[in-house]
Amino acid sequence: MRDMQDAIAVVMAGGQGERLWPLTRDRAKPAVPFGGVYRIIDVTLSNCINSGLRRIFVLTQYKALSLNRHIRRGWSPLMGWGDFIEVLPPQMRVSHTWYQGTADAVYQNIYSIGSERSNFVFVLSGDHIYKMDYRKMLDQHVETGADVTVAVIEIDATEAAGQFGVLEVDLDRRILGFEEKPADPKRSPVHPDKCLASMGVYIFNTQSLIPILIADAENTASRHDFGRDILPQILHRHRVWSYNFIDENKKEALYWRDVGTIDAYFEANMDLIAVSPVFNLYDKGWPISTWQHQYPPPKFVFSDPGRMGFALDSLVSGGSIVSGGRVLRSVLGYDVRVNSYSDVEDSILYNHVNVGRHSRIRRAIIDRHVDLPEHTVIGYDLEEDSKHYHVTETGIVIVVREESMLEEPE
């Protein structure tokens, strides 16, 4: 496979994450915890490192303190001589505004990108869950002589309708058209019941990217988005190819999740806890890396028949103690305490959560540093829950701290 020393990555990590509210009230969307010990952005950054792509710009914007800290602690030490992971907030070097869209974010950092003298630029999203070897995509990009390559995943047309950006391609994989969330998406030329959804993963030849971005910046009608604006404008002037996703997750079904909504995020976490997890964190051949707090191992105490501490079909992170409580099908972060006679089911508990005695928690996401008093009941009476917490249409309850509390380490 191709050497990645001639490529750089630009990871989009500045999204406001309105659809993940209130989890994004105090943090950037890519910094939202995932799988107990990770952040969402760790998946994309791990793909980069595992693919040998070790020159990385991370474009941040909204509420980026914890994200910046996480990258500094966990990712900067992994870089060797000549490698880097650089956080780039809006610098207003070529503009007087914050990032106005994904394309504008890259355009505002055009000098940083140009200074690296690379022939290829990967543009990646920092809030998707998938495993992908970017070297294979670059191999095809070079072999086809493309100016731009877009990664696609084949999904059922009924699933894509109104949900994803869909590409129209010919039998050679050249892209003929693009529609953003169409009601009746164009079908794959190979499988008529399927369509090709954009994954938000792009390769640009650097010499093509820079003039494309400049032209888009000068277009006052543009929303400066790669999917909505850039792709439709360049199809007839550049060689634009699709790349069929090859999944390093090594499961029967391809796994790619856009965790942009509470429901999608919740389901992606639940995908981790099966006996044979749908998204495998335990594959030594494709590790997901992160920075982890130094906590002691998790502990489970009390074995009395009426007061037994255990966790089944769950992920439990370091420093957590299940003390006479019961945890089923759940994900627990660092330093979580589930006290005696409490039940936690189908839930996600962030770092430093305390569940008081005799509490019952079901289908909930509990944010960090939340202390639930004894006899707390969440997830059993959604009408009552909605008076105190955020409740989704599908019945997931999100509990966050009081806004008056000061910033604390995650």
C-alpha cells in the first residue's frame, strides 16, 4: 500500500452539535465520551494512526477546552519526529469570521495546509464511528488519476431517504451527481435496491483543493459546505471518484455511524456491549487509542443474596465501584459508584457519577459529576422525567449537572 508521508489529514472537530444537546452544552461534539474511556474523536484519530497518516490538523471551534486538553494529553505524545497533531482554532487569517462551514474551515487554514508541501489532503469528520484504512483509499485515488475521491457506504435506499447525502456514479465509480438527503435517492448501478451514501471522508489533490476553496470562498451564494456546495460545483470540472468503504471492523455488515443525534449516539454505545460486539474495541490489529486517567481497576463488592454487586453485558471503566448494586447492558465511565440496592439498566454513565442507594435508572445518559440522591427513579415515568430532564422522543433520558457549577476536569 502507498506510503502516507505525502499526505496530511484535516479533521473537522468544530461542530456545535445542537442535535446532541444537552451533552454538548459544556463540550465540543467530538469530545463527547464514547465507550466509557474514549471520546468520539478518538475513533477518527486512531484510523489516522493505524493508517500511517501522522500529520494531522484538528480544526476546533465551539467549547473546545476539554477537546484541546484531551488531544494534548493523549495524542501529541504519540507523534514522532516530523509528525504532528496540531489543533487549529479560527485564526481569522483570511477571514474576519468564525468557521462558516466545513469548506470555509479548511479555507481559513489554507496557509497551514499549503506549508506542509503534501500532494494529498484527507478531509475527515471527527464525529463518526468506523474503522477504515485510509491507505487503501489513497491507492485507488492515485490509480484512477482522480482529483477528488469521496468514500461511500452502500446502504438500503429506504434508510438513506431524507437522511444522507447520496452520490450517483457510473460503473467505473466516477461520480455523476450528488444530492443532500433526497426523498428518492439515486440507486447504485450494481445493486438497484441500494444507494451510495457519502461518509464525509474525502481525498483532494492539494493542487486542486486550494483553487476549489478559493472559488468557494468568493461565491457569496455558497454555504461553504463540502457536501452541499463543493461537490456539486466540481463534478464537471474535475475528476471526482467514489471509493467503496472497506471495513477494518471485520464483521459481516459494514459499520459506519454518524452519531449526530442522541438516539444514534446511544445506539452506538449499546453496540459495544454485546457478547460479540458489533463495533469491536478489542481488535489488537486495529486498536482504538485514547488518553486514560490513572485509576485503580473496577471493583464489585457484596455477595449477599439481597445485596449483590455485579455488572453483566456491560463496560465498566477504571476506578468504578459497583457496591451492592446491579448493572445490566450499560456503559460506565471512570470513577462511577453504584451503591447498594440500585439498578442501572441500558444506560450510559459518564465519569464521576454517583448513584445513591435504592435508585432505579433505565435508558438514561447521566453526565459527569452528577450525584443522584437515594431513591432516585429515572426512565420509568417519562412524563415525570420530562419535568426535570431532557427526554428524547424515543424515551432516552439525559441528566446533566446544574449550569451554575464551575468547569471541572473530565
